[in-house]
Amino acid sequence: MRTVNLTTVTWRKSSYSNQDGGECLEVADNLPHIPVRDSKVPAGPALVFAAGAWAVFVDEVKLGG
């Protein structure tokens, strides 16, 4: 398993996240791989996806898939 240094990335809250402090997802864009984390646990683990795979996932969510 490869480790990715995420200490300098800029995180943004997903537009699909609950703005009431509930289910919050953060992503860091414009990287070769897209890290995703739980905003309630910023020091916790992040899942890292290939940019192409993340784009397909986001497109499917937009379509309601």
C-alpha cells in the first residue's frame, strides 16, 4: 500500500454534504489522485481515488445512479 502525503492539500466540503454538521464529505481537487475524507475527523484516514475513477463516480451521482 502506498502512502500519500496530504498535509498540504486544500480541502473543500462536497456540495452533496449535509450543511447541518451531519454527513460531511471533503475532497481535494486538482491532484493526480483525489483524496476524500470525513470532515468530522480531519486527522483521520482518507480514501484516495484515481482522478478518472472519481470523475466517473461524481457523474453517476449527478445522474442519480
